[in-house]
Amino acid sequence: MHEGLVVFVRAIIAFFSLLIFARILGKEQISQLTFFDYVLGITIGSIAATLTTDLTSRAWSHWVGLITWAALGLLMEYMCMKSRYVAKCLEGEPTIVIMNGKIMENALKKMEFRVSDVLVLLRSKDIFDISEVDFAIIEPNGQLSVLKKPEYENVKAKDLNIQKPASGISSEIIYDGILIEENLRQLKKDKAWLMDQLKKKGISSVSEVFLATLNKGGSLYIDKYDDHIQKPLDVGDFKGPY
Amino acid sequence: MRTFLVRAIPIFALALFVLVMLSNSFLKGPITKDDDIKESIEKVIDNVKEGQWEEADRNTDSLSKAWKKVAHRMQFSAEKNEIEDFTTCIARLRGAIQMQDKSNAIIELYEAYEHWVDIGK
């Protein structure tokens, strides 16, 4: 028995099976994972690892375990999507931990959260003073959503009665020295216009540009390969290997 | 066409994996004339029972050769332990035949047969 060869073949089976199942299951972003999704991912990964290296049992039995976990995960996802009630039971629901500026001690106790945990989550949201918070909700994925008191909200253009043109999403029009004509056409511009803009910045060819983006508001960003920076600023605080 | 490929490639890949993992049912054989493990074991059992030790030795050689062939093609769908246990049984059988030890030879043969049945099950 060529153990290395068998492990190699099993690794291929486990890798691509995992990839396919993850593509089917993994619609949600990592940051949106609930605790159960996290455990599900770890378990499926662990079964795949055992499938690869545990030669004392057949690959088939591990693979059946893998597909069963993936199928159950998919079933849970489907049930949560179809029934709000099931979703609440399985995924939990958002819990208000600060209401009208007051900490809900009972809710915290129920969720086994300490006030210090809430303060940590608030700081990660750039809130260092709890008195700024009107409402804080712990989401099923463990993240904290915060609504500040009106007096601590950032001033918006609407508050100042200022009209701002919509900037839209910027699109790449040159990427790695290559012109992306489709994006340029979508923004209703042509190559002649772009070359004119490049010439104004002292650029004679598209190949000199590393990245150029343009938004609907007409704001053009250009970064050349040659940045004319002799010594980049070093932000490290001690000498490292590089 | 693109949608078809996006769906067909994973389905084909999974089907291929299942085929490789369950291939023992048809790779267990016999596929050629000289890789019938069950028949080889039965032959050696008969030889040992009748005390034909030279014939038993020759048939153990062919059993060993057949086993090497089958183990090679079954390794992706069978358990390592069962394969190793079967190989050990053949080695012990050789010793028992050399010493003309009927009871030990029969024990090893029936154990080998049990391993053969269990491989890839």
C-alpha cells in the first residue's frame, strides 16, 4: 500500500468536496456567521482532514459524514429562510442591551455578556463614552449595532441643507496598465477623453498607469507605476527582518 | 453553456469521487485469471486439510501474488488495517505451512478469508 499516494488521492477528494460544499453553503459572509455556522464549518473541516489522513477507515465513511453535515447545514439554512419562527429558534434573535441610554442588566445576564464585553464592542465602533449611546443591540452573530443619541450623531449634508452631487461607485478604467473599455463605455466616456486626461497629468501611455478609477461624478483617480518616491515612509516601530 | 458547466463540473467531480471511494466492489475482483483471492484461499484450505504441503506452498505463492495485485488496485477504497492484516495472515500461513502445522495454517486461512470479506465493506 502506497500510503503517500493514497493520502494524495484522498486529499484531492476532500479538498474539492469541501470546496463544492462550501460554495453551496457559504452564501453568508464570515462576519455574518452565527456561532452554529462557525461550529458547522469547523466540524466539516475536521471531517475533511480526517478523511485525508485517517487511513484506518475507508474514505467513503468520512465522506458520508461530510456530506451529511453539509446537507444538514443546508437544510437548516433552508428552514431558517422559509420560517421566521424556526430562524428565531435556531439562530437566535437580536437582543437590546442598551435602551434609551440605560443598560439592560437582565438581558446581559441572559446572554452571559459582561458590561466590559459591551464596552469592548462599543470601543470597536469608535464609541468611548457609553453616555453617547441611545440603543445598542447584540445581533445573533455576536456583533453590536449601535444607535447614538441624536446630539452625538454626525452632521449630515441634509442637516446643513447642502446639496451634494451623487458620487456613485467608482469603476476601474485602467488596471495594471490595461485599459478596461467596457467600464469606460458604461461611464459614457471614450478613449480620446481618457488620453486627454492622462496627458494633462503628464502621462503619454496607458501602460504607464497602474490603476485609474472614475466615478459617475467625474472624479478621476490615477496611480502611476513610477511614483517618484525615493524612500517610502516606514511606519514600523522596530527593526524587523525586512 | 457556462451555467451548464458551473453545475456539471461539481456534479461530475462528486460522482467521480464516489466512484473512486466505492470502487472496491468491482476492483475486488476477480478481474483477471490469476487474481481470484477467494478461490486461492479455498485451494490452500483443501491442500492443508489433505496434507498436500508442497501444493499448499505453491498455492500460497499464487495467493500472495494475487493479493499484491488486488491490494494495489484496492488501496484507494479499502482500510489500511484490513490490507495489512491480510498481508500478515499470508506471512503467518507461510510459516505454518513450512512447519506443516495444520491447525495454525487453517486458523490463518480462515482469518484471511474473514479479512477478505471485510475489506472495503
